[in-house]
Amino acid sequence: APPSVVTNEQRHSAEVMFLNFRKTKTPYALCRHILETNGIFINKFSTNVVFEAAGLLKDALIREWSFLQESDLISLRQYLLQYIIQKQLQPFVRERILQVIAIMVKRGSVEDFGTHRGQILTETSLGLSLVPSSQILGCNIISALMQEYATTVKSSDVGLTWETHFKAKKQFEVTDLKRIFQFCVQALGELSKLSPPYSDEVLSLTKHLLSIAEAEVNGFFRTKILSKWKFYIVYESDQSPALRLGTHWKEVILDPNVVNLFFTIHWKVRENPQLAHHSLNCLVQLASLNGAVFASKDVRVQYLGNYMQGFLNLVTSVDILDREALGISNIVRKLILFFPPPLLVGMPADLLQSFLEQLTQLTCRFSEGAAQEEMLCAEDRLYMEAFDHMLEAWISVLHDSQVFPKDFCKQSSMQIFNTYLKCHLSPPDGTRGQGRELDTEEIDETEEDDRTKFKDQLQTIGSFGRQVPAHSLPLLSKLLEDRTNRLQGQLQRMHSQAMNISDTSILDCLFEDIHWLVLIAGHVISMDSEGETALIPSEIMHYSIQQASSGQVNVETTLKLLGSPGHHLVDIPGADESSDHVVRLTAAVFRLCEVEKRAVEVKLGHLLSPEVASSIMWFLRRWSLSYLLPVETYYSEMSMALVAAFGKDTDGATWTVNFLLSKVESNLCSFNSEPGLVKDTVRLFIALVDMREKGSVVLKREGLWNMSSIKIKNWKTDIVEVNTGSSLIREFPGGPLQYRRHFVVIVLKPLQDRFKNVICQENFNRIFHEENVKMEIIDILESFIGVAQGSQVVTVHSLFQFLYPMLSEFATLVGVYHNYQQVVELILELYCECARGMLCYLTQ
Amino acid sequence: MADIEDTHFETGDSGASVTYPMQCSALRKNGFVMLKSRPCKIVEMSTSKTGKHGHAKVHLVGIDIFNAKKYEDICPSTHNMDVPFVKREDYQLTDISDDGYLCLMADNGDLREDLKVPDGELGAQLRADYEAGKELLCTVLKSCGEECVIAIKTNTALDK
């Protein structure tokens, strides 16, 4: 009651009374009395009292079980059962009393091995032919029982040990679970014969039955007893573990009518969100059926065939609702997971074909839905998740594509690839909307970029692209060439005229297109290779060779195309018809680099997109790992065009390396205010110098030495200093002696000289604090840290000899600069890096 | 972008520049920058951008080196910010005058008496330690025409 009616003391004393009440010992008669008297006039207060009484019963029973007489227990249980059947109770009260009954049954089953439970179940299912209301009650009883036996937080602590609880649960699973499932199936079967409109009772009963079925197929079969060690394993972590059944479930679950029934039920109730949720979950779990219940492969194939037919009937006869998408995608995912391609090929050919077609349609549909969600920044990413699940399923299919008939997946691959591309391009080529305020959103540095956020998607789309290279490579090339031309045109226009607002939105649109084209292209022609050797994907290599063998490739034209990034395609005769497609795509990205470079040269760098520039660096890095100076011994066959363009000792390779280096230079000089871009550019640079073969080409380059001295002067970001220092030094083992000496002369010696010049000044002790002196010291320190970090086993001795004399000087500097935190920290860091990277490797 | 060596900065006294320009992206945490015309130590630095294809902006949070007030600023990373010249020097405390001025001796023996005892806890600590007879070193922070004692240390060199 509200505070206006009841005082604080009264409330407090009421509270105390309740608490004491709950502690009453052997309250059985008392509770019965309360139930009895309050059952007559049911109002708000008596309901609560009954509730409390039930709670009290529960606690007392658990506490005093071992002391109670069996006859008393039986009579109490029967009384309670009658009570809830006869009286109209509030749901929460009924649930509480049911819980008490269930606890009694469970506790008793430990001793009687479930006989009483079996009796109750028999009685309940006898109510099958009665009115829905008693059937619902039956469902409630069953639910309460299942809840008690389940391993969830809802099941109460009935004073049993874990071990006993599991034993009881296992026993329940073995004896009665199947019966309950059969009961549900039978009841649902009856209901499915009804036609709409459905009464509330029917709906309610359906919900109850579905919930029980769902609970069965979902969570129950988790316990596994390794009897050898009496070890109980519970798979709590998996949200919905697979449906693993034993042989005794054969007649129940393998009857095709059972699966068909669930499909029918779902078809009937799918408009009702609550019911549809349960029915769909049941279907998802049925898709994951596995275990001893399948006696042979044939049986599995048979089950799959029946399920697949039901699935196809469903998806072809309805318009999938938004909230169904996730469930449908889960069905597909589980089907492919538990009935992988080697089993799928056992399907009748036309059934399999239809299945594949539907999979393709669904994937495309979800892809479009995901793009919509992304555009609207939707809260729930239903389609996005569904799309990801479909892609997961496709990975398995593509991976085992050799078991399918030739070209089985090609049509699907093309469709899905095209749809994805379309979703990410602006009209008229694509359907990318303008919903998000792309140009006004504030984006923090911690936000994930697209290439990370959509990595899994892009990887799979790349796989699709590689299934149909004759389609994807030219398509990507043409689109990229077109967008690059447009970009150039737009920039030229802005160069000669004044800029206005609409121009930037045109640019943004172009940038977004280019950004996605580069990302997709990068995933098609190369694969992620963390910790592995980066190779040209076999499908691409194979395609390039095939293109040449069918007479479509003119190597000379191809090389010309590659070497003219400043020219349009049309300026090179024959380029459109007879250049190798892989090289053409690469050249398209090079042309894009050229446009950027030129824009910077005419002071239009501020109009460019750092995001696009980063994507390009990302592309070039992974491209160069695989394609630039490939190691021919890794491949069983090589494409002539690729070898001619990028192979060892070719002019093409030298030209390419120089081209990439000058792009790196250009970026680092003009975009050093963009930390992300600088990082990506340096990563490309490291990729170029890191490999032995590439490194020697790099070292030959004149410009490199100029670049390294510029770097050491200009850049203030630690990562750049460190990386350039270390990457240059890594070249020691790769390069012949003359390069080593060259390196010392060009990079190390000047550092040493600068250092000497600074500290040997006469008035150093007075001017050390001056800004320019301090800056120089900091600069030198950072370069030395880079040297220390870049040392390797082969180079450590010579590098240490170089650093050592100066280290002791730095020790003195700590004292000189004791008031300047920045300098002291750097000196300490230098010592740390020397110790960590060098000391332990010294042998002399 | 201007090379550091090309920029003129004079460290003389009156009429000379007390700051020099530096590109925003070159600033670093724990470095110094002028915010709202006050010399500040950078305590937080983060980048963001407007729009997916926008250019980087730097968000700076700094603490005034003299009065510990907090200031913030956002600027495009290509812009130049003013960086104050900051000098820290240790002086030996020889005396505290009656009107609260410190008598400080530099390493070269020069005396100065133009700085007052600092406010707050530091000043109290200084007085207490001085009264207790400890040999004190005062660290004087100088920037943008302002000077004050920022820290005190007991002179361990003399104890030996």
C-alpha cells in the first residue's frame, strides 16, 4: 500500500512478519490452510499471501526433504496439482506452485528414478483431447518440469549436489524427453489442421508447445558424461549448440512429417512475431541435426533432402520479412555446416540447383538490405548479420567447389559479386544512397575503417570475384578507369575555376566510389597473407595464362599501358582489346596514383581524400607482396605477361619500384599532416624494402638516399622515424658490400656528424636549452632509436660499434637536460632499445 | 611546410618573439603549445576528421604551465600553431626577504631578487624547508615573458 495509507513502522513490522513467516519450520499444514482459506476469495492481498505460502513451501521442502514421509509428499503434491487445476490463479502464482510441484518431482526422481514424473506426464498428455485451457495447463506443468531439470539460472537450488543434479537430468533426458517431444509434435499436428482466424487460446497453446519444443532442441542436450572420469561437461558458452541426438530418437525425429510439420507451423504463424520467433528457432535447430541418430550417410542425405525441400517450399512461397532474415540465414549456415558439400552432392541434381539459386537470391537480397541499414545507420543490423551468415555458408561451398559439377558456382558468384559492387557504387552504375551525411559526420581516429570493419565480407567477395575473373577483372578496371578520368576532369575544372559547394559533393561521391573499387579490387587480385608467403592467387594466375593462350594478349601493348600512368587508355592503341587484364587493373590503380601526384604538384592536394589515398596505399602494399618480383619457384606455371611486367631483372619491375617509391615520396612530403596516411605509406615502403629481391632494386635507386635524408629532417612522428630507420637497415643482409658502405656513408655517417657538430660546440653548455639545439638533439635521438630498433643478428655488431661511443655521450646529456622531460625520456628510450635489440645478440 | 632550420627565432629579450610556429600535426603530447595566448603543456592530443573523406583535425587539450588552467583547441592538422619557448633553470635559494621576495643565485654566481615566493602549497613548503635550514634549489620556469618558481629540490650536491 502507498505511504499515505501505511506508516513506516507498520510497513517495517509487516516486512518482519513476512521474513519470519518464510522461516517457519514444517509449515505444511499451515500453508495448506492458507491456500485453502485464501483460495475462496481471491483478491489482491490473498494472491500475495498464496504466493508467499507457495514460496515458503518450496524452501521448507528443500530444507526438510529427507525428513518427510513419502505419503505426506504424495498427498501434498496431489493437492497442489488439484489446486491449480481447479482455481483460477494469477499466472505468477500458478507458476510458483508449479515450481514447487516440479521441485518435488525432481527431488523425488532421484530416489524413484522418475516413476512419479512419468505418471504426471501420462496424466498430462491424457488431457490432449480436452479443451485448450487444460492443454495449456499441461504445457505449463511440462515447462516447469523442464525448467527444473535444465541447467539454467532459473532452476532452483534444490539441495542436490551438481553430480546428483546431472544424473537426474540425464535420466530425465533418456526417459521422458522424447515423450514430451512426441506430445508436442502430436499437439502441434492437431493445431496445424486448424485454419485462421486463430482464437487466443489456440495461439497461446501453440506458443507453449513451440516453446517446449524449442527448449528441447535448443538447450537440453548439453550434458555429456565421460563415465571414465565421471566428468561432467557443460557447454554453457555456446548460445545454441547443435542438435545432437542418440539412436533412440530415430522414429521421432527422422520421420519426414516432423520436419514438414515445423515448416507448416512456421508458414502459418510467421505473421505473428512472438510465435514466429519460436518456430523459426526450432527450424534452425533442426537444420543442425547430427549424432548417432543418423545410422548411415544415406540416412543423413535423406533427412537433408526432406529438409531442403521444406526450406525451398518456404522461401519460394513467401516474401521474406525483415525479422525472418536472420533466422533464415542461420538455417542456411547450419545446414551447410552440418551437411557439408560432400553430402550436398548426394542431393538430386535439380533440388541442389534450386537450393543454390535460392541461396544466391537470398544472399543478394540480404546484401541489399545490409547496404540500406548502413546508409540509414540503423540500430539493428539484421540484414548485415544475415548477410555475414550467408557469406560464411558460401565460404564452405566455394572451398569445396571441386566436388560440385564444373562451373556450378560461377553464375552465383557473378550475381553476388555484382550485387555487392552495385550496393557500394553511386547511381547510375550502382544503388548507393545518400542517406548518411557523409560529408558532415565527425569521425574520430578510433573508429574502425572500412577495410577492417568489413574485412570478412570483402574477403569473401574477393573469392567470388576470383571465381569469375573474366568478368570481374575487366569490370573493375573499366569502372576504376572511368572514375579516375572523372576525378581528373573534376580537379582540372576546379583548378581553372572557383570552387563551389556542389563541387565537393561531386568529389565526395567520386571518392567513395573509388574507395570501394580499390578495396574490392585489392581483395580480388590478392589475399591476406599474415604470417604466410604472399602468393598470386591461382585463379588469377590461371586466368592470365588462359587469356594469353587464347591469343588475346599483346605483351608489348600491356607493358606500354603499364608504363604510361599519365595517359588515358584511349591514347594507347590496342590497350582496351589486347592488354593482360591483371596488369590492366594494376595500371588503373597506378593511373589513380598519378592523378593524385599531379594534383599535389598544382597545389590541389587539399581537395584530395586522405581516405582514398590510404586505400590506395593498402592496395599497393598487398599487391606488391604478391606480384612485384615474384619468386618463380613458388609457382607451377607463370603468366608471361605478369613476368614481363613485374618479374625479376625486368625493366618493368625496376620501373614499377621507382614509380611506387616516388609515390611514397610524394605522399610523405605532401601529406605528412595525415597520420593514418603516413602510416599506410610507410607500410608500403617497408614492404618494398623488406624483401631481399625487392630491396636490392630499391637500393639502386638514386632518389632513395635523398629521400632518407629528407625524412630524417622533416618528420616528427615517431613511427615514421623508427620505421624508416629500421627498414633501411634491414637491407644490410640483402645488399652487396658496396650498398652497405653506401648506406653508412649516406645515412649513418651524417647522423654521427650532426651529433658531433651539436655537442662539440663551444658554448653548448649555455645554449643547450635553446629550441633549435634541443630540436636537433631530439631529431638525432629518434634516428638513433630507429637504428637500434632496426638492427638484426647480422648487422648488430657493426651497428653497435657505430652507436656505442655516442651512448656514453648521451649519459652526460641526461644531466645537462635534466630539466627537459622530453629529451631525458628519449635518451632512456635509446638505452632501452639498445639493450633490448642489441645487447643480447653481441658475442664479442 | 617550413623547415625548422629556416625559421627565424630569436631568444634575446625585449621585442623578440617568444614563440615559433610549428605544424599542428608535428606537435606531441607533453610538448608545449600556445592555447588562447597562454603557454600550455599538451596533455591530450587526438585526431578526427569531418566526413569520411575529410582532412585530419587535431584536438588539443593543454594545461597552462603557470596557473594550471585547462584550455582546449581544435585546428586542421596542416595549420601552424605557435609553440612557446620554455626554459627551465635551477637556482640556489640564498635568502627570503621580509616582503616575500626570493634571493636566488644562478650557477654562474649572479644574483636575482625579482621573484616572489610562489603561492599555495609550494610556497608554504619552500618557507618551511628554508626555515628548517635545508639547502634548496628552485626551478624557475620562463616562458612568454613570465617567470615563476615551479618546483623546489633539496640540493643533494652540497650534502656530500
